[in-house]
Amino acid sequence: MHIRSTSTDHIKMDAWSFNRLIDELKKTLAAAGSVWSTQVAEIMKLLAFDSSQLQVAKMAFRYAQDKGAYASVVGGALNKFIQNF
């Protein structure tokens, strides 16, 4: 697994590591049953690329406890995706 931190506190990782992270997030969310949008936003802050953030935001939405506030709290890549859609 190739993970390294950058000076901007983002995590950079190779594709295999990212896919593994997504798999673990899916398992964790499925076991927990729900997540708050603020928790997803905190996870997204760790990811360096908008595409990675978007993938996490889309994946976690189905588990969101507060779907009504999700877009405004998660923001960032999700809002860019919605605007460009």
C-alpha cells in the first residue's frame, strides 16, 4: 500500500490503495447503517482529488442520516458534479 501525506494534509495513494479504502468504507458504512454528512465531509478533506472526493460522496449518500443537508455540508466535489451535470 502506497500512502503518503502532503504538506496540505491530503492523503495521496495509488489506485489499489484507494480502491481498498473505498471497499473498507463501504463495509464500515454498511455495518454502521448510517453516517452524518459532517463525517463524510471530514473524510473528503483527507482526499486530494475532486474525483476521489466525489466517489466517496456518492458512495456514502445512501447511508446519510441527514440527506436534506448532505449537499450543503459535503459540498466541494459534489457541488461541482451537480453544477456540471
